[in-house]
Amino acid sequence: MGNTPAGRPNLSKPLIMGAVLAVLGVVLFLVIYIALAESEAIIRLFVAMCVPPAVIAAIIGVYVLVARPGNSQ
């Protein structure tokens, strides 16, 4: 039976993946914000705020479409 109570799924893998994606988003924000140091502040902030969620969405989309097991018909 393991360490999970009856009726509760094991959520450790999704929690770890969520934490990894969150850290990736923060790191991408910082890298982009620092890389655009020479541009205007509003452009710098806008790009740094919009690109990390797009990257995370692309990673999740590829996972759902390609790597998710049990989805073949």
C-alpha cells in the first residue's frame, strides 16, 4: 500500500514537476530581464513577464501531445 492513504493518489511526481516549472519560470524571467538591460524599462518588463509563461505552456503542450502515456488510440 505504500505511504499513501486509501483513495488518495500519489502526487509527488506532479508536485515535483510543478516546482521545476515554477523555478524555470523565475530563472527565465531573471535571465531575460538582465539580458535586456539596455532596452527601455517597459519593454524589458513586458518581455520578461510574457516569455516565461509561454515557454512553460509550450513545455506542457509538448508533454500532453507527445510524451503522455496511454493516449494512443
